[in-house]
Amino acid sequence: MRNKRDSAHIALERRQSRTPLFDALRNYVREGTLSFHVPGHKHGKGLPEFTRFVGKNVMNIDLTIMPDLDSIYKPHGPIKAAQDLAAEAFGADYAHFLSNGTTSGIHCMLMSTLRPGDKFIVPRNAHKSVISAMILTGAEPVYIQPYVDNYLGVAMAITADEVRQALRQQPDAKAILVINTTFYGMAPELERIVEIAEDYEIPVLVDEAHGAHLKFHPSLPLSAMEAKADMAALSTHKLLGSMTQSSLLLTRGDLVDPQYTKTTLNLTQTTSPSYPLLASLDIARKQVFFRGQEMLTHAINLANWARYEINNSIPGLYVYGNDMVGQPGCYEYDPTKLCINVRALGMSGFEMERILRQGFHLQVDLSDLYNVLCVVSIADTKENVRTLVHALSEIARKFTVQDVREQPIELPPLPALAYLPREAFYAETKRVPLEQAKGKIVAEMLMAYPPGIPLICPGEILTEEIIDYVRMLTEADAQIYGTEDPNAEYIKIVR
């Protein structure tokens, strides 16, 4: 029996050591093919200034569909082989390479499981791509308002009890969307949510933009595929080292039709993908399969060292950790996310981000009213993280620590839904000053980006509380997005 297991493991490692797409691209370059094909730069010769900076190899593999390089639209050669290896590595039945980012994966998840008018359960702190998918599908959201931690001021993950209650009230819902993990690293009770969904025979769709690494380390929360979710969209570029805009769509189980999923994906997926992006997915998969646990152990240790140093050596700053586990909406957490709360220094996260960038040449992942978020990845070193901790210490020394424990934070209440997002988006509209839109049905989103979580969505009624919150964000120098007006001083409303 042991020999069979050993043989199976050896065979698995032999398969996972392959990089079929990357190999096909290198073979093409070695052959020295004379191109009369697009792209027009012809291996960088038509764009010499750019080629000198980025390197000739990158331009040599910036190719497009050819018989020996396969087609993203109907993969059957090296792209299909690379996708099959990714499915095996991530524990899925099928994997699809995405060069349109995770947004295209989220669009596909909703479009392949929902029809116009279908209800689905969705956390209110979903990314803007989920809202745009609602416009594309015509689906009706049944929102769950997650618990908001009144010190950090951030929305947590949804709980299994909240999902069960939502389904009891809306038993005709056709799907559940879950975020694993949230932008700030909180993980839901994903296995329990999947079990609840099984009782209703509906799929669980997982926005795993911040969880591509979860499967590859035992100290990290459970991944979507490990929890037996039906679909997951993963931003491999965020935490596994592939190039920006390269992502994966994973599917498993009987509730998702793989052929229909691919047909749906082809509606929005480009037919001219970036081969450097796709090749980086191939290599990132191989690397995380063989070295993922080792590299993630290093990243987790660095992040935990920084967490300890900040919490114990820098008055006025706080980074959540194990103390958050067990709170509503934090079943587990991703330790590589350093959510650094700056409230007690009497400053905003936006101000801290600006000081770190302008004064220390350090760039955080996001800032909000009360926090900056720093991501420690497989690429970081002790020197990098020590530089961050030192900069935070230098900044904190210049501020007086305040007691803000008795100042709980409240986000605006969930606005009422009057129209479906699709109906509002396509309705006859007019643009009015934001301050005059109270009580009106809006036709566009309003959000701070990052993290790209809408404060109000198309079809919802704008409230005074949301207007006040947007004003507060603007005064704190937050960047407000979503409206056609670049300054978000005006908003479109349904006539």
C-alpha cells in the first residue's frame, strides 16, 4: 500500500514539475520564427525604447494565438495542459486561466449560475466587480450586512448563521457568494456555509481574490476548494507571484456545468490574452506546489514578527491577530495581512499612507479612515519588514497617544433597494449634486477605492447618513470612485 502511495506521489510531482505553456513559448523563441503575425511590435523590434527597458525576452513571448501556442478561447494544447495542472494543484475539477483579472472570474461565476431576476445571497462588503456582475446578469442581491468591528472600523466576513437566516427568509435564492478572505484578512466559516448551501442544493461562489495562497499552508484558513465550494476566483497575482491581471477560475462538483462555464467565460474573456501573463500563471503554479509551504512559512513568520513588534514596541498602533479569532465574522484570519490601526495617534489611515510613501518611500496596500493594510508576501525579507516597523516607530513618536476605546465606529446603515442594479443602470437618469440626491434612487456606485466596496449601489436609495459618510471620507482625503463625475460631487439618479 505504501509503495502505491509513493508511486502516486512521485507521479504527481513529475506532472507538477512540468510547465507546458512556458515551455511552448520558449520553444517558439528558440526556433527563431520570422513573424508576419500580430502583435505589430514583432518581438520588440517595433517598440525599441520599451524593449530596452523591459527586456527582449518579455517582448519575444508577447505573442498571440498560434497552432503551437494554443487558444484561450478553445484550449486544447499547452494552455489546456497548464490549466489541468493548475486544477490538480489547487484541488479543483477544472481551472481556467484569466488574463482579465479576477473581475472576469467573478463575472463568470454569477453569469454561469444566475438568470435575470434570480436572487442570490451576497455580503454587503462585496467588491465592485460583484455589483457590475449584477448589472450584467440582472440578478437580485439579498444582502447580508456583516458585523463591523467598532474599533477597527472594518466589515468582517459573513457567518454561517447569517447565511442560514438569509436562506430561511429567501429560500428561492439560487446561489451564495462568499468572500474568503476579506480584504483585511478575516475568513468566514466556509465549510459550514457550504454545508448549509448543500441543504438548498445551490452553489457557493467564492471571491478568493485575497486567498490564492490559502491551500498551500496549514496555518492559513481553509481554501474554497478544500471547503468543497463550487466555484472560486483567485487573484494569483496578489499573493502567489504571477503577473498583475493574471488570475484563476476554479470549479468543482455537480452544481456547475463546466461546458456552460467556459461558454460564459468566452463572452467576456479576451480572445487575445497576454501570453507573458498566462506563462507567469504556469510558473507560479509550479513554484507554489513545490515551495509554497516553505515560502509561506517565511512570510507568516515575518508578518508575526512585525505584528509582535508593532503591538509591543510602538505606542498608539495596533495590529489584530489571534485576539480577533472567534469574534463575529472572524472564524480564522490570514496572518500575512497586517491591518495597522492608527486611531490612537489621532490620524487617519490616509495620512499614514501619505507619510509612509512621501517620507519613507514605503507603499501600503490600502488605507482607510482608521487603518493602513500592509501585505507580507513570499517575496519579502526580514530587512524589508524591519524597515516598515522602523518607519512606523519613527512616525508614531511624533504623535500623542489618545484613548479612543470609548469612541465606537458606526458605518452607514444598509440603504433600501428600490430597483435591481441592472434596471437602475439602464434607466433614464439625470445627474444632480450629491448633496441634493437624498432620498433618490441612484444609478451608479459610490465607493472608496481601494478596497472597492460600494457605499451605495445602482438601484438603492441614497440616505443622509451615506452623504455624511462620503463627506467625511472626502475631508480625510479618501479617493471616491464609481461615479461618472471624477470628483464624485455629482451622482446619477433615476428620473
